[in-house]
Amino acid sequence: MAKKENFTADRIAGFKCQHGKSQSIYWDGKMPGLGLRVTSTGTKSFVFETRLHGKTFRCTIGSPDVWPLETQWRVDKSTGEKVEHQRGARQEAARLKALTDQGIDPREIERAKKDAREAAVKAREAGKLHTLARFFEAYCSFLDKAGKGRAASAARSAFKVHVDASLKDASAKSVQPEAIADMLRAVTEKGKARTAGVLRSYLLAAYSIGLRASLDPKLPIEFKAYGIEANPVAAIPAIASRSGNRVLTNAELKKYLAALGTSGYDAALRLALYAGGQRMEQLTRATVSDWTPDGGILRLFDPKGRRAQARLHYLPLGPLAAEIVGALAESASKADRKELFPFSFQMPGKRLKAICQELEIAEPFDLRDIRRTVETRMAALGISKDIRAQLLSHGLSGVQEKHYDRHSYETEKRNALMAWENWLESLQDEKSMQSNIVQIDRRTVA
């Protein structure tokens, strides 16, 4: 090692590469191991050299144009404290010496920092690719492929309207329960508790799929890429919406029937009522091929809930409901259209809202209220709970229904719908309700 001399700014500026050499190193007499390397082209850089694990260890600190000899300081205006502004070469050499004296290779530390920085960049890039918005869209596509297109559409709409951009753009894996809870709270405070509850259910289901994706071969592999390790929605309590209790009076039901005209929307509303309070979403999905004129049976598909496959729901209609479907099927065939109804399931609901306004109903009702009214009135007619469940296609997911009960209930449902049609007709004809109830043979509908 060449003779040491204390570095100064002037000496550093005056150091030159010795004649005939590609580089020369000058050593600082004040800080052991600190050197200045000067190449034949005049390039200068601070270096540090020592012994590590029995071998010479040398690393470059940097150019004197960037690294001052001594650390430069500044005063923090907010605290008045002296803080490091630019570390000096002597202080950096002291740091490196402290590490190597402990047997630590500074290059390993730098490699670890570099790896961490690269990992952080990759994580940020992955976050951009695997956002909550992309994750939720993957879930909606999963619903589409499972034949639950209407549910997927509703999920997309709720997510688009009520989830803010910052949450949509967040990494699905990193979303915290508090962020989702705050979003749902905002929806609830707008008076949309039911919407908040539905949105929570969709997010809960999406994360449940993401959580199982790595081990469940039945789930699409794209969910695995999101690396979901926990369900942030699971910790959020279910949001109870106001339970419906609106049941139309006989007078309101009579007015409603009288207000129904001949439009396609009105036909859908009338059929939903006469067919036993069917869900509009399922009814408007029906096609011409779902109608069997011989026997007057309308086939619907019920994908509601967690069913992997939609449940077949057969309705042996009464003559008035069958007449409506027959006319719809004939019209669709003439138009070379497969659907009985050429509009979305939301449209009849909007028409119902307009009817309530036209009739100046003090307490407007919706399709769920109609469905509740049908079941309530059927119960009064003596139609059993089991048959009502078969007609309205709800409460049929238990072990008995899933694995053992294969009875079609065609006769029982037909008798119930006949009794229901008779009651609706007598209501409009202002006949005695009591006399009609007595005429029903309860054995055929129980």
C-alpha cells in the first residue's frame, strides 16, 4: 500500500495516475481503508479496502464530484435539529469498516436491499394487475359462466356505482376489512341498506372463491394469481335490511289488476301474478322452447343462491296464465325470436312503479310485495306451506329436496294455481271471498 497522507480537497484535486499505469490508488492517513483511485484517463473515485475472511475486500464508494470528503449537515427548520444532508466518503468508509470488522460483507447487504427494492416494484406492478376491480370482474365472469348472468350483472352494477376508485384500484390481496366496512357504511348512510347488504354478499363470495382457488381444482386458475390469503369481508357483520311486510289489500290488488293493459310489460306483470308470484328475473328469461302447450307447463330456471346448476322449476299453469304464455309464444315465433319477453327483467318493475304513481297509491309496492301478497293470500286459501314453496321456488335447498324428494308435485301445483286463478277472477268480479274459499278441496292443494 502506498504512503498515506491526509486527504484534503486540494490534494484530491491534484492526485494523478502515475506514468505508465492504468490506475493509481492514494490512501487517506486519517480514515483507515479509504482510498482515492485515479485512472490513466483522469477518472477519480473513492474506494474502501480491507481484509475480510482472509481475503482482500475492495469496493467503490463513488466519485468525489458526488461524495464530499466529510459529511455535510443542514438544520431542519421544523425541529431546529442538525441532520445529515450528504454523507462524506470518510463516514461511509467508517460504516463499511464497522461491518467488515464484524465479518459482514457489505455487498450482501446491498444485494438484499436491491432484491427488496425489486420485490417492492414487482409487488406494485402485481398490484396494478391484480386490483380489486379486476378480481371482482373475474368473479362476475365466473357467475356468467355458471349461468348466473343476471346476478353477475347486478354485482357489476353495485360495484361500479358504490365502490370508489381508490378501493377499486387497490390490490385485492391487500384490501383491509376496515376499507370495505367504510365503503359499506357510506352506502348504508345513503339509505341503501339492502344494496349494502347485497354488495357485502357479493364481495364475501368473491373472496371466498379467491381463498379456495389454490386448492380447489374446480375453480378457474385465474383466481390463484391474486394470491388471496384471507377474506377481509368475513369479519364484517351481515347488514340487516328492513324486512318487507307490505301485503296488498284486496282493494289494492283489484286496482292493480284493472290498471294492467296489453303492453309487453303489463303481460309480464300479469303473468307473474297469475303464475303464483314468480320472480320477474326468472320469468323474463323463459324462451319459446320452455313452453309446452299440451299440458300448459312453463319451464323456468332458478339459479338463485349457491346452486352450481340452475334448478328446473315447472309450472302447470291455469287456463288464464296459459293463455298469456300462448300469446307470447305465438308473437315470439312470428318475430323469429326465442325469448318470450324481448326486454330486460328490470323493465316490468319500472312499469309497476309507474302504475303505483298513476293509481296514486299512498304506500307504493314493488314486485317483492306482489310476491309476498300472493303467498299470503294462498295461505289463506288453504294452500300448504310445502306447496307454496314449490310454486314460488324457495326454501328447497335442504338434504331432503336435494337428495331424496323426486316427486314432481305437478298435480298439487296445478290445483293450487287453479285455485289461485279462481280467487283472482272472483276478486275482480266482486264475488264473495268466503264462498270461493269454501269451494276449494284442501286435499288437492295441501
